[in-house]
Amino acid sequence: MDIDISELDGNVTCIRLNCRLDSPGVDRVEIRFMAALAALGRPAIVDLSQVGFLASMGIRMLISGARALRLKGGKVVLFGASEMVQSVLDHVALDQIIPMAATQDEALAKVRS
């Protein structure tokens, strides 16, 4: 499965991505990803631990999702990125746009603050 969406603690959406976030990977998950983030407008965390590759299309999807949620008054936090994916995130300074955390517990704490 490329994407798994669940609810944590009754009011936080958890999206787990298990794919490459290149053009074909984004094509497979983007509609469900955006719907899960923006539909309810509630806080969300995104697990990147199973993302094997992150390209510009994936970065665009993450930013678009965060902006859509922000317009509804919600907040998103990314967590669990592998060393390679984290390197890409650091290179583009994505943490200036979307908060990041190392673990799910840290992400939950940030999304609630």
C-alpha cells in the first residue's frame, strides 16, 4: 500500500506514506493525500519513514497539502524521514514551511502546540 490514513487520539490524522515521492509515486497518492489533509481541517502528522526517494514533485505535494490544511486552520508535521530523504528536506529548507520531527511522539507534541 502506498498510503495509509488513520486517526490518532480522536482528532489527529496520521498519514503514512510507503512509496517513492517521484512523479509516478505522487501520481498514485496525491489525491488521497490531499483529501486526507484538507477534508476535515484537523491537525495531521505525516510519516515519511517508508519514503525511499523524494523528488521535486513530492516536495510540491507536501507543501500544497500543508497550505491547504493551513487555510482550514489546521497544522501538519512531518516525521521519521530517512537520512537520504532528510538530506533533501534540509537542502530545500522545507522545515521553514512545514514543521518536522524525528519521531511520531515528537510530531504529535508539535502538532498540538
